[in-house]
Amino acid sequence: MEQRMKSLATATLVGLGLSLSNLSYADTLFGLYVGGGSIDYDLSGDFTDLEDGGTAVDFEDDLGLEGDAGNYLYIAIEHGIPILPNIRVARSEIEESARSVLTKNITFDGITFPTGTPVYSHFDVSHYDFTFYYELLDNWVNLDLGLTARKFDGELSASSPLVSGTASETLDFTAPLLYGKAQFDLPLTGLYVGVEGNWIGVGGAQLYDLWGKVGYTFAFGLGLEAGMRKMALELDDVEDLDADVTLDGTYLAATFHF
């Protein structure tokens, strides 16, 4: 699956570079964008380890994982060289631990946890985003297109004092995603609204991450931004795993533009 994603990403990046380079003009020779804040999210969905018996495990009902607070930080550098993409690097910290008592038998990573067993679980989908993008429009309407390499470095684990061993699935992989951003600045006000997102769909897998935002830029480039974020991962018998995971919440951030 990862190889097919890489092939799609390479073809898309080449196409963007050839077709959009002549449209990629910035209003300055150099621009620096920095932002960061907190995310309050709800976690929902389930997963099934098809190789180990096909038990469907619900994040909230079975493991007690229902959402928490996370944070994110980004920095973007834009320049006036049309043929080269702009660069944006972001980090999202999204993880949660919980304790629950099982109301059914579940099997995960070859380990069976019986009904009534106390289970301690940990879910981590923290990741880095390395985005390379071109500006198609840069005035009161801003439009960016490009590619993101998303590097996950998390895990999903479950253990119990009554069961030998720890069941775990390492979430350590890189996914290439299509990237797009549209922003509308209200002239002479400092206000803006926008949408931003990443998406990839290959075979039985789909991953998307959508942001909706409204913000205000004060003097000297300082600003505040708030909005909603929804990230979802769907797997259909990919490497013996079915999954339907959704993170849905709100965020508040401080921003700076130079």
C-alpha cells in the first residue's frame, strides 16, 4: 500500500511542478508564517485485527478512549522563486491513555482479553507534516496546492495485569497526501476565513485531514485563529486490518506573519 501511495505522490508532484510553476508568484520575495495552539478532539471508531480472530474493538466502548486535548505547531517559508515550491513543516501531538473493564472478549495482536478484564490502553497518532506547495493565487483570495509527506510516530497498545503480554500496533509509517488551501481575506479588516486539507485514497485505504478556520491579524503580523479539525482513517482489509477512526474537534491558535 505504501509503495502505491509513493508512486501516486511522485506523479502528482511532478505534474504540479510542471503545470503550476508559471502561476506561482508571491507578493513578497520572502515570507515567514508561524503558528501553534491547542486542539480539543473527540475520538470515535473501531478496528479489527483480521489475522487474530476478527474481533471488532471499539475505541470508546471497549477501551475507554474517547478524546482528549492535543497541540500543534507549524512554520512555513514562502519565497519568490516560481519553479521551487514553498515549504511548510508542522507537528501534531495527539495521544490519550485510558482504563476500562471489558464487557466482551477482544483479541488484539494475538492476545485475548476476557470479559471483565481491566485493560489499560494507549493511543497515539502524533505526526509530522512536510508540505511542498505552490501559490496559484496570492491577493485577497489565496489558493495553494501541493503535496504533504505525513510521518506518523505513534502506536496503539493494550495491557492488563490479569493477562500476560502487551498487545500493540506500531503506527510508524509515512503517507503521501495531496494538499490544498483556500483562504479569503476581507479587505481592510484583518479578518479571514479559510479551509485547508490533505487527502489520499489508494486501494482499500483512505486518509483525510480537514481544517476550517476563521482568524484575525493584528498589527505587526500577530494574529489569532480558531476553527475545526476532522481527521479520519479508513482501512478495508489492508495488511489484515480493518479500521474506521475519526478525530473531530476544535482548535485555537496564535499566529505570526513576517
